[in-house]
Amino acid sequence: MDNIISNISKTFESRVRLGIMSILMVNESIDFKNLKEHLQVTDGNLASHLKALEKENLIEVKKQFIGRKPNTRYIATDIGKQAFGEHLKALERLIGRGI
Amino acid sequence: MTKQENHLDQLTEIREMMARSSKFISLSGFSGIWVGSVALAGMAVIFYYFPDYFYMRYMHNSIAYPDYMLCGSELLAFLRFVVVDASLVLFFAVAGAIIFTYNKSRKQGKSLWDDTAKRFMVSLMVPLAAGGLFVLISFYHGLYVIAGPLTLIFYGLALFNAGRYSLIEIRYLGLLEIALGLLAAIFVGYTAIFWGIGFGILHIVYGVVMYLKYDR
């Protein structure tokens, strides 16, 4: 049991972080505005969670300009995808045990 | 809440977020009903002005008997009428679909033109534009009979393709349109009927199903 629990990474504990990672698993990349819309959170809240994920090397940030407007896109790194995949598996196993 | 439920909740939320962020789900059922009705109205206008065409000549399933087909200036006038009529139908259908979809996406708290909508439109427009140009080229070569079935086939392919980025029902609708187009290509004389079913009735049925399943 301890083994499984250790796979439930602390990094993914918050709802916002789970949301960010699930979106990035199925989308190649997404910009801040669209991310905010999907998750229904404030700018500051989203930015701090993104920072945390970036610090752990789970996501990558790409800044570019569309015309004159700055546009920041987020991409899940290979490490991030793997870590999130394991987190999902662990969640599923935990649920499987209870039933 | 027990830990168990908590984990289950998380998984459900993750799955929902994956679907919501990768699929264009704001297409409303009303837009289907609207598009179908506009198409049927367009057909009715053609039927009103060219009743002969439906019954006497065109309905006769044969291109081997030229005396049953319209020819010369009569054919030209008819084709011109159909092209104008179809363009108007297309305009009103698309405009209505956009308005209904805009309303729905606003209710969902999403913006109309997000990444999912872009992906959906690109995968829809590529086969559709190719088909549209191909139909024009078939006109250029004087192959009028095949133009009607082709529109159904290419529209079906476009829906089937774009359906990957939307709800599964769009893909089914695409398959049905393709089947109708192929049937129309065999029974060319009945293209008008297949058009009515494909662009009119199928859209309305699709719209009602979507409304009952998702919008209510």
C-alpha cells in the first residue's frame, strides 16, 4: 500500500494542477487564456500553479508574439507526461482496491 | 467524503477536462434543426419553380436517355438557379449555425473561437474545400449529373474527419452522408431526393437527437 501511495505525487494534489496536466495530455500545447477558461480560475492562481509545475520540469513554457501581443503557450514535457501517467495509474489502482 | 470517493472524483474530473479541452462541444442541437430546415426550404423553392425537373425528367433514373434530360438554355437556366439557391441556403445555414453555437458556448462559459473550434474547422474545411472545388471542376467539364452526389460525399468525408475533434455523433452523421452520396451516384436521377434526405432530414434528426441528449 505504501508503495502505491508514494506514486500519488504531492505535485498533483491540487485541482488546478490536475486540470493543467490533463489538458496538456490531450493537447499539444495551450495558451494562458484558453487554459484559464477551461479551469475557471484567476490569473494569479493559475500562474502560481504553472510556475510550480515548470519548476518541477513537468511543463515547458514557450513565449512568442502573435502580431504585437505576447502569447505564452504551455507544453507538457516527457517527464511531465510520464509522471502524470503514473499518477493516473496509481489513482486507478487505489480505487480498484476499495471495490 | 472518503478517500476512495475523493480519488474517484479526481479521475472523473480529469477525464472531463481531457474531453472538454480537446473536443469542440458547443455545436448546438438547434443548429442542426436550423440547417436542415433551411436546406428543405431551398429544395422547396427549386421544386416550386422547376416542378418538371423533379418529376418528368430528372426523376427518371437514366442519363442514357437524353430526351428525358433538360438540355441547352433550359439546362443552363436551371443550373444557374440551383447554384444561386444553394449559395443562399449555405449562407443562411452557416449564419444560423454560428449564432446558435455562439449562444451555447456562452452558456458553457467558453469563447466561441478557441483551440478546439479552430481544430474542428480546419479538419472540416480541408475536405470540404477540396470537394467544392472538385464540384466546380466537374461543372467545367460538363459533368453536371455527378455534382450532386459529390457534394454529399465530400460533406460526409468532412464531417467524418472533423468529428474526431467533436462528439461521436458527427462522425456517424458523416458516414450516413457518404452512404447517401454513393447511393445518389448510382441512382443519379434521384439526386434531388438524396439531397433532401442528406442535407434536410438527416440534419433535423441529428439536431433533435443532440438537443435531447446534450442540450436539455
